[in-house]
Amino acid sequence: MTSSKTNIERIPWWRHLGFPLLTKELTEQANRRRTYVVRFLYAAVLFALGVLAIASDASGQVQIGAGQEIFHNLVHLQFWLVLIFLPATASGALTVEKERDTLSLLLITTIPAWSIVVQKYLSRLLPMLSFLLLGFPLLAVAYSYGGVATSELLGAIGLLMLFAAQVAAVSICASAWFRTTGEAFIATYVILAIMAMFRLWPMSHVGRLAGISNLTPIAALQYAVVIGVVIASLLSMAWGCLERRAFLPPRNVLLQMFRRLDKFYEEINQVTGGIVLVNDGNELPDERPIAWRETSKKSLGTVRYLFRVLTVLEVPILFVAAATNMSMVHNTSSVSTLLFILWVISAAMLCVHASGVIASERSHQTLDPLLTTPLTGADILKQKMAGVRRLIFVLSVPFASIYGFQTWFRGFDIGYVLGSVASAFIFLWLTAWVALWIGLRLSSPMKAVLTSMIAVVLVCAVPLVLESLLGRSSTLIEFWVPQIVGSLSPVNIIQGIESRGRLLNDSHELAFFLQLGMLPLYGLSLILVRGTCLKNADTLLQRLAEDPEASINPRTDEEPANADDRIAAPEPLAAASV
């Protein structure tokens, strides 16, 4: 008893005040490769755009006193990067525990509920603050060019830290309330948008950063106290609803919304005598059971639900096309704007649906029963993509409407027709198969969705940034290096095809054919990604391949060569009579 008491007394007093959950979270993040990948992406985007903001020409020389504009651009960039990266990492702090059914284990430990919220909050905020440290050298470079007061520099750093703390608090509050990470992720941006309307966040002062230097210390302290009260209120709300919202049953918000619409339409349909145009709920699978499940039991695979999605996308296109035709003005910029909006919506829907095809099965623990079916891995993936295939067919209708109207309104152009059809087919399917490949590599549906969207953004944005950087050199412009690099971006390809009818000079025609020539490269990428997924399906699904020799000769020991050496099998024993 004395020795044990002595050991307890030897434990330092500050160890009793430690944060075990915070230590566990930070240790796990340090052991994950994803942490360093995200940090590298953040630093790469920050320094690439920072160099672009600092450099005024190929030599990178900036006039003395011009640091204020560079400083403002860098601070804006930091704010937007925090707004993009932090909700993606913090919105799943508590929802991941709910999805894994481990939050109940945390609640029965000696850690109080408020401490769980605070430790989860700090585990997401501290890595983001380390990310902000990466941008401080760039701010120092802008400060060295002059035009920036010391108080303005300190005020911008303080605003960045307050903004990161507030976004993390909003994400934790949403994560404590909602059941899934996707719902918490969307709710985070909705809450931030509401705060922006009432100017309850530091980003409202970014547009007038020059006014920070005129703030008195008392006014700055008052503003920090207001933001601190908002953060404390959000964390208190998360603490209050943590236990009450810890055992919510899983639900599909989109599917519930569609079912409510079904109930509403069924009540209205009684007036028409119960006419049903599409009845897709009474069929049973014949030879493709997985495909039947994807197209009959999923919200984005059923015909009647996809028809509603098609209606939402098609009605604005028809309305704008009719308005453009009635105005009799040969300016189809509004239709082109709808095309880019349609591309964003289509890419987001495909990333969400295709990346969750396998990742959702893993999170629901239904992938193992699926792998026991007598189907090859490639067949499983093909049937799982049946719902995605139907979604792409529905999305192709609005694209065909826009391209058909543009062809009719501007005049028939074989280059525009071939380029538009090829770009829609290649990019839609490439997005779907890349999202599927990412979903095969990740276990969480939310991580798969975010990774897919980040991959799409990087493929579109990186060539544009490189084109802008390389375009500062007149020597590279003479050899068309920036134009070739920029043509790798799908944004430039789609924009070049869409502006085909308005380009008349030879240089623009050459740029069009250069961009059009990049489509076979993406077509080859589509073939490679699809072939890789189907060829390595069993490995990506973590399925053990069957050994053909084991089924023929299941015995592992060597058979004796002579028949005399074999041990005769015992005769069946007769029933003993007593």
C-alpha cells in the first residue's frame, strides 16, 4: 500500500490536468499520411498564389511602397484557405465518432462532456494555426516592401487567428448536432453565411484592412471579446447537445425529402385517378442483383427521383434559351454561364455519388456480405456503377439542350459539335471513375467526397496558375509554353469550345485546336483509370483472390508414391447391440 501510494504521489500534478483525448487526436493525426498531404497541398497553394501576388514581372521586382496591395491579397488568400480547409477537417470531429458508434464509449469515461468538446475543438484548431504559420513569411515579405504599418500587420495576424478559431467552433457545433459528416459540413457553411450577413466574423473586416491600423487597442480588444463570446456560445451549444444528439439513428436527408414529395404527389394524384407514369418499385432482380439495388433502392438511381433532378436542371436552361431567342440578340453569354454552372453541379453530383459507391458500403459494414457473392470484383464494380451510369445519362440531357441550342442559334459548326460532345462524354465519365477510384482507397464517405472534389479543383486550377506564372516570361510566350500548359485545364478546354463561334482570328483558331487536342489525352486517362479499377478490383476491394490449385487439390501435404504406403481408411463400424 505504501509503495502504490508513493507511486501515485510521484505523478506530477499537471498530469492530472492533462487532455488525454487531445493527446490521442494529435498523435493519430501525426501518424497519418493524410495530415502531411493536406499540409503540403495547403503550403503549395499558398506559396504558388503568394509568389503570383508578389511577382509583378518575370524578374519578380516590385517597387518600394507597393507592399500594401500584396499584403491585402495575401491576407485575403489566407482567409479563403482557412474557409476551405478547416471545415473539411473539423466538421467530422464528433460525427465520425457517431458513425463508428464510439461516442458512447467516450461519454461513459471519466472525461466530462465539456472536456470532450474542448479537446475535439483544440485538436482541429491547433493544426490549422500551424498552417497559418506557413503564411507569415509571405506577409513579412510584403511588409518589407513598405506601405504596411506594424499595427496593420499585427491586426491581420490577429484576425486570421480569430477567424480560424471561429470557423473551428462553428464546425464543432455542427458536428455535435448533426448525425453525419456531410450534414455537418454543409451546415458549417450555412451558419458561416448567416454570420456573414450580420457581420459576426472577422472576415467582414478583410475588405477594409487599412482601417485596422487606425483601431485603438481598446476597440481591438472589444472586438476580440465579441468574437470570443461568439466562440464560447458555440462551444456551449455543442456541449449542451452532445449527449442528447449522440444516439441519433442514421438517415438519408435527400431520400427523406424525395419520399415526402412522393407522399405529396400521391395525395394530389387522387384527383387524376391514380395515374402512374413510372412504376419502378415492383420489379425484382433477374441476373444483376447489385445493379438492381443501385437503381431501385438509392435516391440518385431511381427513375422518378432522377426525373426530378432533370426537371430542376432543365427548366432554367429552357427558360434562358427561350429568353435569348426572343430577344433576337446574338449574345449567348447567359447560356454559356448556365453551361459552366451545369458543369459545377454535375461534377459535384458525380463526386458525391461515385465516391460513395464503395465507401458507403464500408462505413455501413455491408461490404463484406457483398464480397461473398459469386461475382468477380470487376462485375461488382460494374454493377455498382449502374446508378452512376443512369445519373450521367440524365445529366447528358441538359448538356445536349445547351449544345443543341448553341448550334442552332449560332449556326452549325462541326468543330463545336464534336468538341462539345467529346468533352461532355470524357469529362463526365472521367470524373465518375476517378471518384470511384478514390472511394475504393478511402474508408470514410465524407473523406472520399472531399478528396474527389479537391482532385477535380486541382486538375482545373493548377494549369491555370502555371499558365499565369509562365506567361510573365516573353521568351516562353514565343514558344507557346504558357498556352500549352493552360490547355491542360478542363476549364480552358470547355471555355475554348464554347467560344468557338465568336473567335475569328487565326491565333484564337490555333488556340482552339490546341485545346481540342488535349481531349484525347483525357480520353486516354479515362481508359487507364477505368482499366485500373476493373483490373485491380479485388485488390482495391480488399478481397482475397481464390487459388485455383487449392480447389483442385485442397491437400497441402504430398501424397505417397506407392499405394502400399497409404493407410487404409477404416471400415464403418457396425452398430453394437447390447
